[in-house]
Amino acid sequence: MNEMTPLPREPRQRKPDWIRVKAPTSVGFGETRALMRRLNLATVCEEAACPNIGECWTKKHATVMILGDVCTRACAFCNVKTGMPRKVDPLEPEHVATAAAELGLEHIVITSVDRDDLPDGGASQFVKVIEALRRNTPNTTIEILTPDFRNKHERAVEAIVAARPDVYNHNLETVPRLYPTIRPGARYYASLRLLESVKRHDPSIFTKSGVMLGLGEERLEVHQVMDDMRSADVDFLTMGQYLQPTPRHAKVIEFVTPKAFDAYAAIARAKGFLQVASSPLTRSSYHAGDDFAQMKAAREAKLGKAI
């Protein structure tokens, strides 16, 4: 079990106006929460303290977090609990499919905690969830956001790609220089290789990755990450502001302005990404359905020009 090394407790910085959101109070929010509790499903929206939960749950959009709510890693940016997870729930795939049906989802995002305790890192559960969704909600497009499957990613990716999700997302999270302090259990180039291997197994599956800004990264380092992603043929880049979940987590070094996010987005588009989402409140699954439709249209337009 990994334990997070407590960071010095300092008062959290006051958030600028552009990052503040209203507390969720809508009827739709309550109904989404009740459904998740009834089906015994965890969501990254809650566990990661996502600032967009009010907006998304009001629209009945939720990102399901499979394989439990306890992670075997302890990343300095993440609010998910660390410890020894419980056994994998065999009913979870059908519960996810039921949730997708009851929410009427056209597009669903499935993520998970890291499960270094499992022989396959939890890949087989992703496969079972995809299969359950295909059986029960065949018109729902499926986006998965997986961990890095440390030391077992090749077999894990091969199994998941064979189940044919529409989008395979794996976040690089930050620039390589910051990995030892921000993402100590992972390796930057291993994550890049995972993204490359998805395309190697099936070039038709869209790939996606994201980074957080405000952790002390330099502008040129971010540009290099973009280049690395494009070298791995990543289709979709997301960029959002890091927010400190608790005083024990990594400190926000900078609140990046909306104008700076727009500038990063323009550079990313020039580098050839099919889709870019870049704003302070952008998260991996924020507006994922709309972004998927746009990305699909962009690929079709690109292929049309090539003919």
C-alpha cells in the first residue's frame, strides 16, 4: 500500500473569479446521485471533487469510476482515497449499463482507480463493462479513461482494444519534470507507450490524453508534451486548471488565465490534434459527448480531403 507523504499545510489560494462555480442544488443533481447510490456505483465526479459536478449531474451526465473507490496509488494531485481496495464487484458491469440506460446517455465515460493489486490491473473489468454496455445500450458511444496498467499495459491494452471502445483516454497529467513529485507511481514515457500501443492495435479507435496546468510547468514544457502526444498519434487533447483538493495535496503554483488556455489551444490545433478542449474548468469527461461528435466529424472531414 502506498501512503501519501503529507505536504506542508498552507492556506489554499483564493480562486479567481473565472474558476468559481455554484454549489449544486438542482433536482437533476439529486436524482443522479440517488441513482448512483442505488446501483452502488462510484463516480470520479464525487471522488475527485470535480468543480463541474453541479452542471453535469443536472444534465444527468456522470462519469462512472469502476473497480471501487480506493486506489493503490497516492498521486499528489488526486483526491481519491488510497489503501487496499475491496474485491472487484461482479455486478458492477451490469450496474453501469443500467445507469447508462436510466440516464439516457448517448455517450458514457468510464474510468477507474489504479488497481496494482490485480494481475491484469483491472483490464478485464473494463472489458466486461464495455460488453455490458454494448448489450444493453448499443447506441451509447463508449469512452474509457484507464490507468497506466503499470508493468502489464501491453496485454491490458490489447484486451480492452479488442472490446472496441469508441475512445481510449489515458492522461499524461503533467510534464515529465514534475512526475517525481506529482505522479510518483507512474512513468511519463510508459504512459506515452500505452497511448501508442492503442493505435498500434487498432488505428480506428480515437485516443485522448490530458494535462493539468498550474503545477509549476513551463510553457515550452507544455509544448513538448503536445509534440510527444502527436508523435503517439493522440487525437484529442484536454487541458484544465489544477485545483488543490486539500491542504495535504500539491499546491497550486499558478492560476492560468482563460486567455493563456486559449493560446495553448491554438498551438495544439496547429500541431494537428483533431479536437482540443482547453479552459480552466476543462476536465477529461467535461462535455465529452459533444467533443466526441466534433472529433468524429473532424476525422471524417480530414479523410474526405485526403481522397
